[in-house]
Amino acid sequence: MKRILLLSLLTLIAIACPYAAYAQLIPVPDQKQFADSLRREFDSGPYFGLYKDNYFTVGAPLGPKITRHNADVKFQISISQRLTKSTLPWNTYLFLTYTQKNIWRVFENSMPMRDMNFNPSIGIAKPIFSKNRYVGKVALMIEHESNGRDSIWSRSWNRISLAGSVMIDDWLMVHAKFWIPIIDGMHNKDILKYAGIWQNGVCVTTPDKKFGWSLILVKRAGWNLNFNTIFEFNWRVHKQSNQYFFVQYYNGYGENLLDFKEFRSQLRVGIVIKPKFFSEF
């Protein structure tokens, strides 16, 4: 519990204080010119790109006997579109995102798609600059997530989310996300007990970015220490590419909307394509 609280505290401090820390390094008159230069460089970058990790994996549960019914393929597609430059009040910008996550039972007869989760969002974000580089952002978003099905298989909810991610050093990034839920699905009123109420995590890489590890903890509703845990490892196959060999271990509930009450301890391997700056979570 102490480690989790410390991780959350480090994330909030990192999000709130980069400008204050850097102000001690340069005179105030130069600081505004420096920030404006970095912001212009940021605004001249691509408006369209990857948002979360885009991956394709195959895996099976740890513990139970592996069958064609519990082994599956999991893949995710995630993109973002920046709508404005960072010229809105407080140097913020508007953006849209779309993420789709699929659970595919490829080993069963006819290879059915078990569940597809659609997660569009619109938000406003503030980029953070420090020490001559872009190091992260703080974002306020309105998110929708559903599985596009009807009747008793329908799952749907909405969130107002506050998220932040900051690179503490070249090899260390911390992130956190908190949300206010608006649950409109008739068959997932208790989803917070399984899919969680907030999350935080840490990403560690080697200096050459060849290897990376990440740990994400999603706190489920309640006063117990009940977390969904996601551990990931990636290995860049070639130094000039952003394609990585990928291992993901999921332990907990809420991996997909249809089966959000189902506990999973699933190990998967595959490939992942990562965004240029940060992976979002």
C-alpha cells in the first residue's frame, strides 16, 4: 500500500511541478522565450498519430488447462487527432481519440469475435516542457466505452477523466488517471467493482530504448487492496523502427466489457507499435 501511495504522490508532484523546478535553472525573461520556442516546435508536429499502444497478441491462461475456449487473440488499435494548436487558454489544445480493443477466439470453430470494445473520447490537454524537451501532458477528457451489442450482452459507460504522464528521466515515466463514472448500461451497473475507479503506473526503459517494462495498477471499487495488475515487456527488434516484440500479463477483472466480471490471469505474446513520445494508458 505504501508503494502504491508513493507512486501516486510522485506522479502528482511530477505533473504539478516541472515548471517550478526548471525556473531555478534559467532567468525568468528567458524562460518564456524558451517555452514559446518549444511550444512552436510541438505545434508544428503531426496532428494525427498513435494514441495508446497498437498491438496484436496471442495467449492463454496461467494455471487452468489450456483449451481452445480459453486461449485467444487480443489486439488493440488506437489513434488520436489534434484539433488545434496549443493556443487555447493556458496553452492547451483540443484533441480526439479512438481506441478499439478486441478479444478474438481464433481457436474455436468459426473463429468468433468474443468482444469488441469501442472507446472514443474528446479532451483538452496541456503539454509540459522541461529541460529543453517535451516531457508529458495533463489532459481532461470525456470518454465513452461500449461493446456495440444489444439485449443482455450490451455493456456501456462514460467517464470524465483526468490523466497525466511525465517523463521523470530518460529511462523513467510515471502516469496516473482518475475518473468520474457515468454508467448508462443496464447490464453493467456494478462495473466499478471490476473495471476500477482510478489507475497509476510506471514505465522503465534501457538507455538505448531497446528494452522496456511497464506496470499498471487499476484500483477496483472498495476499501480493500483489490487491484487489476497489468505487466508488460517490450523489446525493439530494430533500432530504427518502433515495432517491438511484446509480452503482456493481465491479472484481474474487467479486461473486456462483455466478461468484465470474469477473473483472468492471462499471458500473451505478440508485437506492438508504440507512439513516438508516450504510450497512453
